[in-house]
Amino acid sequence: MEYIGLIDCNNFYASCERLFNPALNGKPVVVLSNNDGCVVARSNEAKALGVPMGAPVFKYRELLQKHQVQIFSSNYALYGDLSARVMKVIASEAPSMEVYSIDEAFVDLSKVPEDQIALFCDHLRQKIFKWVGIPVSIGVGRTKTLAKVASAIAKKYPQLNGVHFLKNEALEKKALQWLPIEDVWGIGRKLTKKFKYYGVNHAADLLQLSNYTIRKEGAIDSVRVKEELMGNRCYDIENQPSQKKSIASTRTFYKMVTDKEELLSRIADFSVICGEKLRREGTCAFEVKVFIATNRNRKDLPQYYRSAYYRFLSATDNTMLISSTVSTLIEEIFVDGYQYKKAGVIVSNFVNKNELQMDLFTAGSPLDYDALFKAWDRLNETMGNGTVRLGRQRKHLISQKMRSPRYSTRWSELLPIGTEKQSE
């Protein structure tokens, strides 16, 4: 029988912070979103205190202070580098793997003898911790979804030593009876509410629901989830990363924005980021969307949310074209008198740049700007972001007062030998 494994880094952002600061071990730790607005990662100790994912900091400030929770601004340079190191270790042991997210990877265990799978996973878990310092949990099942279930159990119960192998139907049945339906991979909040109406409270209950009922509720993909929970493989390991469906650059502002020109300046930043990511991926986008929103957590203030969309005649990765289009869309949806807290730019509907077809009625081609943007990207990469920028861009205040040093990606922020913080 063939099995799939899921390697999942435990509380990844918090583990990254603890790696260079062992004094944080055993203490509650949270990591905040851009501009220190909301909680995006929590250690087990912080979860036990009742700090929910996405919690607005201002609402939980008293709780955080009372329990001396260690708070950090997001340090994506550090997290990204440590993620790459973890994935490199996994690749050295598993010839077929799929990087699923920054802290998760699926591996094909079909070439590992069944009686050796648990030993292999324990070896891999220890190697990752020894070589990188990040603790992981590994779940193994007949399908990706069952591997996710097994991983959740491995993380929940320390006595399993970080590895759980659903090696027979009895263990699968027990696991599905334990897992709440809202924690099943691919079942979101809306579907959870619908399924609970039919008495589906745990993963095992979903197996009793007919495919007709699942489809009737508009959950066609959940039929595949059900099949996977039954051990019928619907999703294979994707060795090559699939093309993204969209690229987004969004930000929750440190201070609310009321001035249109300031908002346009911030939107220009997002357009530049989207353009850079498109060129890095070697793709062009047909569609661009922009949105602006007030602070939904401030019920005392007037609320407003609007978005606007535009489809280009020819797909593009031209930062200047994307930015000018987005600025026009903002002019259409901006309403004076509101305090805007969040905005973003999203590009989608991609085509590979080497497969791009030109339009007869569009002046200029993305290829005409290749030399310009190659120089643009190279200068920003070697001399720092913002070295080359649009005229509308300005430097904006970003709150990262509690960011830890970028220990592994900045020479100036390396941890000097002999000064590392010791655990208490």
C-alpha cells in the first residue's frame, strides 16, 4: 500500500523566534501581522490563554500584558529563510515532495517499506530539528487529507513524539471520529455551518452524508474530501509548483488614512510589488482588482468597503501600466469622509510570458519594457527595495517596533558568538 506524509512545522513563526532566543521556550509567544495589527501566529502557551488567531491587538492588550505574553512583529525574511532550510532537508531525504506552504510539505512514501515508515519519519523529524532547529510533526496516511488528519493528531498529543501513522482502517476510523469537521482540510467556516445542519460534527460524520446532499449545498470539492477521508486518492503529489491563481499585495495601515493622495501613494506601493512578483514568476496578468476598506473592528466609525476591477486587452507585467490603471480605479471608488484602514491590489488570470500573444489594438508590448524592468528589478534587489520607484510612491510609516533581528539574512544582524540568549 502506498502512503503520503505531511511534514508540518510546529507553530512555525513562534518556533523561528525561539530558535535564536531559547529564553522564550515555555513562554507564551505571539507574532503580529504587518503594522502590528492582528495576531497571525501563536505558541501553544498563547493558545491556552485564549488568544485567538487573527485577534486585534487592541482588544487583547490587557490579556497579553497580564500574562506577560512575548510579542513580536512579523519577520518574514527570517521565516522565509528558515522555511527554505527545512524544505532543503526534506528534499535530501524524500526524492518526491510538494512544498504546500511556508511551513508544510507533502512527501511520497511509496518507496519506503511500510514497516520502515515510522522510523523514516522519526529520522526525518530529528534531522530537521538537528540541522535547522525547527520542531515538526509528521502525519502519514493513504491520502493527502488523511495525512493532514494524522499530522493534527501528532501535534495534539506529545506522547506520539511528533509522528502519527494511520496504518490501518481502525486507526483511520478512530482519527475521523476525533477530528471536528471544522478542522478537516478544505472545509471552511461556511461549509462547517451547512454540514452541522445535517448533523455532521466530526470528520467521520461526513462519510455518512450522501454525495447528492454535498453537491446540493454547493460543496462539489467536498466530495473529493470525502473520498480522500475514505482512503481514495484524489490529490497526488505535485512535484512541480502549480501556477498561482492570483498575486495579492495588501496592507492594514498603521494609522487610518483619510487623504486620497496618501491612499494613492500606498496603492502605488502595492502595484509595484505585484509587478515585481509577476516578473519573478515569469507571468503576465490579464486582470487587476483593487479594494479599500475601513476598520471593521471600529463599530463606532462609519463603515465602507468597495472594490473595482479591470481587464487588460493584453496580459501585462508592466508596473507602470498596472499602477496607472489601479489609480484610475481608486478615483472611481474613493469616497471622502471615511477613515480607511486596509487596501490592496490583486492581479490574476495569468499567462506565461513566453506564451504571450499580442493584441493588434494595444500600443506597446510587455517585451518592449523588458530591458527597463530587468534593470529596475536588479537595482532594487542589489541596492535595496525602493532604490527605483514610481514618482507617486512615498516612504510610509510601518510599525515593526517589535521585530527581531533578521539573523540569517543580514550580515549586520548576525548573532555574535557568545552573546546568544540562554534559556532560563
